[in-house]
Amino acid sequence: MKKKFILKGLDCANCAAKMEKAINELDGVKEASVNFFTTKLIIEGEDEKMPKIIEAAEKIIKKIEPDTLIIKA
């Protein structure tokens, strides 16, 4: 399953790289990518684990950049 999100307010390329690295390390994630220029987050992972993956990804994003909004694309 692949999910796409817009990260509104993402204004740090280094933060985007940190988010991508941390999300890729989550259980059940096959591949995650954060594109700083388009502010898109794409997560590909196991269907049954996707709700927990998204929840954990949101926590990671808020920890790294608290003002960023996660919007389903």
C-alpha cells in the first residue's frame, strides 16, 4: 500500500532528510521518501501496519518540525 501526504510548512531540507531516515526505520515500511521541494511524503508499507506507520510518522514529523501540517494528498 502506498500513501501520499503534503507536508505544509516544511521549511528545512535537513529536517526533511531526518524525517525520511526515521520513517524508513519504522516497522512495516518498505520505502518512505520526503521531497523537500514538493513537500511530499510518500510511504509504501505493509497494508495491515499502515495505520500504525502513519501514526508513528506523524509523531516523527511533529518532533522534528512542530509547525508542519500533515495533509492527505
